[in-house]
Amino acid sequence: MKLKSLYISFSAFLLLTFSACKKDLEKVNQNPNAAQNAQPDFLLTAAIKTTADTYWGTTNNMNSSLLFIQYWAKIQYTDPDRYIFSNSDFQELWTVGFSKSIVNLNQVIRIADAQQNPNYKGVALVLRSWVFLLLTDAYGDIPYKQSANIDTYLTPAYDHQKDVYEGLLADLKTAQASLDPAGKAILGDVVYNNNIALWKKFANSLRLRIALRIADREPEVSKQVLADIQTEGGSFISSNTETAQLVYLSSPNQNPISNLFDTRDDYRISKTVTDQLATLNDPRLPIFAAKTQVATPLTYAGIPNGLLVGDASSLGFTKTSKPGTYFTAPNAPAVIVNYAEVLFNRAEAAARGLTTEDAEALYLQAIKASLGQYGIADNDIATYTAQPAVQYDAANFKKSIGNQKWIALFGEGLEGFAEWRRLDYPELQPAVAGVLNGKLPLRFVYPGTEQSLNGQNYKAAVAAQGPDLLTTKLWFDVN
């Protein structure tokens, strides 16, 4: 008994000693220079910068969506331009979106509730909605409801794309109600410099974008969204100065496109773009494309998408056009929603009978806004919009809006990709040496980590949506 008592006493001593040591170690391992509580302004800035870098960067823009939509083409390492990918090639948007952007924005929402600052919550909801929109537009069905609580749902279930879009519309309506220009101030906003009135316009502009994304499937829901915005007395982005974008600084915080062109020479402008702009005598051609380094008959020479490596390089690095300096400059902006897009969306909503606005007038305003975005002179704008080929065709609004919107979204690979799938214009031809049996990509494939780490939910999503292939149509892509 004495030995047993001694053993128990010694065990208790060890337990108390370990507990005390653990507390001491926790103190030792604390960084005295780091804040122990996350600050919403730092989290907000980080979420904006991280998402913009991913959205505008190599993997999801330059090496995929810009090629799919035939804004850019590849002159070296042409596999992506031929649609040759592995499932690891589409990892970044998923990983950054869920594990960094959404996690940070969820934390901002929790802090906003604790601090009773609805403006932080509203801004975070707008940004989180944009991140989810990028994800569902690219992959289709995604984790949405359970992704807000990753501690509880380590392997979150996927939600149908329809439910994601409608959930985002509800989130944006909540954001709109939370945002109050007369309310508590925020910090850390590198999009609108903490201007809450502009965030309200941004929120409505995203609601409009999503309303049209679902318009072929759920026209009554789309109509109600626009009616709600009108009832609320809300407005949209209403000038080029209000465009939602992150304007980059100098290195190391330079635009990702600028950063890539510092060391690589893989990319050229697509021949699809240069041909279309040349045919229309479009004054944006010398802005979108750089002159060839040596004189050529065309001055601005794009290359066909999806050539074999030898065929592409044989066109000549100095005889083909890189993207224009507007897009390769260190401080070039990553555009999230531009004013021209909002006007095109309003024009389409009117053409569909979802509003009573003048579709043709808004269409022409949209073209003028896009040209004005690049500083095109008024007389050149007037000449351009007077051309018969540019005039609005009410009998085929998807063609008129689709062709001109495709031009206006130049550089915005992911958004251009989504709108092309929805409107079916312009009528693009598959890559010359593409590997999809004469088809173009219609989505990103799920990252391979989902198969290994969230296999059951991944399989359920594929069973519901269709094969996990580049050519599988998503729910919103009707035609």
C-alpha cells in the first residue's frame, strides 16, 4: 500500500510538472512581436491581395482561361494551349480560394460580429461571394454551406451549382443591408480605400452578374433579384473610376503578369483577338497587343491557339505580338468588375425583359465605357460605334453583347471564360492541335487532392454533375 501510495503521488507530481512546463513552453513559444488576436484590417488586405494574385496570375489566368477564351496564345511550352492538363494543374484556385481567401474572410465576419462593425461584415461578404463565384464558375458544384466551418467539416459536402448561386445572392443581399456609409469605419480596403458607398455598388454589380449567370435556368429568380435592387434604391458601378480592381504597386507587389514577363517569354496575343480587332478597326488593338519587335506587314501579329511547339516557335519570337504594356506594367490593375461589364449586363437584362431599361442605349454606353477605360479619344469612339458591324442587333442580343463583351473583358480570363460559355459568342474555333476531339474546354477539372482527401464527396459531385472532364457542361451553361 505504501508503494502504491508513493506511485500515485509521484504520478500526480509528474502530471502537475508537465502541465506547468506546457504552460511555460506556450509562453516561451509566443512571439512577443506578433499580435495574439487577428486584426480585421490585416485579414481584409491579405484576402484581397491573395485572391487577386491567384485570379490574375499564371495558373488560373495566363495558363488556362486566357488561352481557353483565346485572348492569349502560347509560343513556347504549348501543352496548355492544346488543352493538355493534369488534375494538379487546377489546384491553385481551389486551394487558395478555400484555405486562404475564404478562411480569412470568415474570420473577418466573426470579428465584425464581435466588434459590432457591420461594414467589415458587409465587405467580407461581398469579397467572399466573389471568391465562391470564381470557384463555382470554374469547377461547377463546390463545397459552399459547410465550408464556412472547416473545423466541423474537414471533408465538406459539395453543393449543386444552382444552390451556390442562390446562396451567394442571399449573402450579397445581406451584405447590402449591412453596409452603411454612415456606420463604423473600416481599414485595410485596398480596392475602394474604405469607401463603403462604393462597396454597396460593388455588391449590387455582383448581384447583377449572378442574376444573369442563372437567367437561362431561373429567369424569375433573376427578375426578382433586379426588382429587389430597385426596391432597395440601390445603384451599380457607374463610371470607370468606380471599377472594382486591385491596382498593384512596384516589385515585389507588382502585377503577376508583369512579374512573369520579367523572366519568361511564353505568351503572345491570340490571332483570334488581333483578327477581330483589325476587322473592326478597333482602337483598342494597339493597347491589347504590342508591336512586333521587327517590322512585319501586320504590325500587330497574333498567333493561332494550340499549335505544336515547333509550329508555334517557327512564327518567330520577334515577329509576333506580346500583350500590350497596359497589361504587363508592374502597376497594371487586376480588374474584378469593370464599368463596361455592368453596362453590358444591364443591357442584357433589358433585352431579356428583366427590366424596363433601353437595351440598345446601354449596349452603346458599354462600348463607349470600354473604350474610355483605355483613354480612347471621343472622336475615335464615335467613329467606332457608328460602324454597322458594331451596331446593336435586337434580334440576336446574345451575339451583339457577347462579341463586344468578349472584347471588353480582355485580360479577365476567368470572367471572359464564364461569359463566353453563357452567351456562346464569339464563335471560337478549337485549338489547332487540341486534344479534345474538336471541342473547347468548358470547365476546370477538380484538383487531384479532392479525390484523395475528400473522396466520398468528390464522387457524389461527379455523379451529380457529370464526368470530371474539361468538356463537361456546367449547370449554368445551357446551350
